[in-house]
Amino acid sequence: MHKKNSVNSIQVSKANNFGFTLLEISIALTILAILSYGAVGALNKVGDFDDYVENKVYLEKVQESLLTYVQVNSFLPCPDTDGDGVENRELAAPFECSDKDGQLPYLDLGVNPTDIWNQPLYYAVNNQADNDTGTPIPILDLDASASYFSDQSPPVFGFNTPPYGAIKGTGNYTVCGESATSCAVSTCPSYAIECAAIAVVISFGKNGANTWARRTAGTEAGLDDAETENADDDNYFWQAAGSNAAGQEFDDQLVWLTGYDVKYAVIKSGGTLP
């Protein structure tokens, strides 16, 4: 009886030595490949999410730095138009901004020069801040939103400088929200999350290098509707819902300031307003 059991054990052992068939190995490798692909995709998505979170923190720091700049100087900086990290103003009175938009003057603000994707931040200010025509001149006019950017006898702006109440102020910006299907004059206030931003800062996201290149070339062709809106030099910006769909990619991140933010920053630091 014992001998018979030994023989059976040997037979089972021999059967086990045959291992997997080629078909079984092929199936196993296929399953591993599918799982690996899924894992890599998941890791990439997690990596993207982490980048966006880190970049959002960076933008919030930029926003805080702009308000700190106001507390120290009693005005907001102009855009950097030559990429050296410093604001650009005209050298003669009324010392208006050289342009209404450009890059963020990171050296003036003491922040990193680029976003998480190594691209500069876009910075747009009230579109009359680069205009030296009119009487009175907007950047020197207490009643114009452009005065938030005047470096003469600060602060030029006062309690009643627009926006205030229902007065939005000429040259300020509208920021549309995720529920908007387009972003234009008819959008505010129905689909807007801000109707009187005096300054807007944008990270163009993972495809920022492409957006900057197209913007420099003067064409937004190939960008999705919301990214086009953020790069087309008008008075409207769009914080649309994020999308990775082919041909509909959107990953821009925005922060902005209003006149209320700037007035509060001055008062909070112990300053006075006319």
C-alpha cells in the first residue's frame, strides 16, 4: 500500500514538471501587458494631477505677491514686455505701462520665473493703463481703473476708483466660469465669475509652450475655444472645465485681482486712500 502511494506521488510530480503551455504563457503575458499599460496611464494621470495642484499653489503665491507689492508700493506693476522679469513703463510722463499685457514681472514680485511646465506666466492689466491719451489721462485719473497701475504720487487710486458698486470700470476684464458655452460681452453676469478684474494672471498649462508660440505668431489656430479666448488679447478670459479630450484640451489656470482686493491691501497695511 505504501509503495503504491509512492508511485502515485512520483507520477503527480512528473506531471507538474511539464509547467505552463505556450498558450498559457501567452495569455499571462497579454494580461500583464494590459495591466502594465493601465498602471502607466494611471501614474501619468496622477502625475498630471500633482503638477496641477502644485501649479495652483504657485499661482496663489503669485496672487499674494501682487497684493504684497501693493502694500509696499501702493500700486500694481505693469507687465514685463521684454522677458527680463521687470515691469516695463514708458520713460516719460505719465509713465504709463508699455503694454497692457505680457509676462509676469517675477523679479519685481520675488516669485519663480516660470510655472511647473517651465513657461512664463501671462499677465494682463487694465487695458487703459498703457494709454496716455484723454483728459484726464487714465493712469493718472482717480476715477479710472488704470490708476491702480500708476507709480506717481501713490496711491493715485481712491475709495471710489472703479470698480465699486455696480460700476465695473472701463478697461477691466471679465472672467467666464465653467458653465459658460462662450465668453463674450453677453456673458456677464450670467456665466461670469468676475466682471471687473483689473489684472489677470494665467498659466497656459501643460501645452503652454505651444500656446505662447501661437500667441507670439499672432494666431490661436489649433487651440480649443477656451484656450483661444485666453490668448486672443481681448477683454475676456475663460476658466473653463478641464478637458483632456483630443482636440478639446484645456488646462489653463487663472488668478485675478479686483479693485476691492487692492484697496483692502492698502488699508490692511495701514495706508490711506483719497
